[in-house]
Amino acid sequence: MCFTPIVSISIAIVEFTLASILLLFFPKSEFRNFFAIFIYLLGLYQFTEFMLCSGNAIFWAMAGFVTYSFLPAISLHAVLRIFKKKFNIIWVYLIPSFASFFAIITPGFIIKASCEKYFISVETIMTSSPSLLLLISFMIYIAYYFGFLFFVYFIILKDYSKQKNKIKREIELIEMISILLMVIPTLVLLIIFPVFGIMFPSVLCAFGIFVAISAFIGVYLKNKLKKKK
């Protein structure tokens, strides 16, 4: 799923540190809180990757699956709230909640969880089972994952196109770039990496650090904007 333990724990420490700085040193706001939660989740995912190589691999692989499943939903929830869009929170979290519940109650959901030379490898029944139903479920899951991220990008882009405030435009531009840095390489490598047994979470975690740093910069600029008012 991700790189070697030392890389995973190093990225986790960086992400936990960034999120903690946001909570400790930046004024309380929805913007700050959502971004801090998102960065903490990224760090938690990296931590599960590190712990997977420390023992009880199946448990930590399951924890990792549940953690990264909620990242797109939290991203969309944050953007909808920040841009004051009407939405039903149940629909936002329905797919990741169902996927996580299904994973937890299904015996043998994690088929394999092991440390390889360069990568931590995890296989689930969604990606390895010949069942048509599970294949469809996996396609729905993939559509949810990237669909939500592209929807987030579209909402930000729409506001960016009419935004006059320079700092707000900078924040939105950074957010859009961070999404592209995570999504585009993942989609490209999604075609290449499965040949080596590495699925899309493996690629996502490689670019998650860019999202964490971009989120931190976004909150910094938002705080700067408040001080100017």
C-alpha cells in the first residue's frame, strides 16, 4: 500500500506536526478544523502503514483501509461547508461508511498484508476476488474516491473563476494544485502499478504529503487574510 516503514513513519510525524501546529497556533475556524482533521487522517494512514510491519498486519491493514476511505468524504464535506453549499451529510459519508462496515464484518476481507523490500503490500477481496458483485463494488468505490475529489476540485475552480480577492485566489489555487498533484499521478500510475501488485492507495500515500503541506499553507494564508480585515 505504501513505502517502507521508515518513510511511512517519517511522513506521519510531519503530518501530525503540521496538524498540531494548526490547532495550537492558528485561530479557531471551520477552515482550520477541517484541514487539521484531514491532515491528521493522512498521518494516521501513514501510521497504520508503519504499524503493519510491526505486527498484527491484518488489523493495521484494515485500519488503513477504513482511514483512507473517509478522506474524499471529509474533503467534500469541508468544501461544501466552507463555500456554504446545501447538502445532506448522510449522502456524503454513505459510501465510505458502508465500505468500512463491510470490510470490518467480512471475514477475510484483507487477503494479504505484508512488508516487501520497497513497499508495504495489501490485497483485499475487492481487488482479488473473481466475484462480479465484488468487482462492481470496487468500481463504485473507485468512482466514489476520484469522483468526490474531482467534485471538490470543480467547486473550488468555480469560485476561483469569479474570485476577486487576491489571497483567496492564492488559497484556492494551492488547493486545486494539491488535488491535481494527488489525483493525476495516481490515475496515471494506477495503470502501471497493478502490474507490480501495487494498488491505488499505494500511489495516493506517495502524494498525500503534498496535500498536507498545501492544506497548511492554505490555513496560513486564510489567517493572513483575517488579519488584514
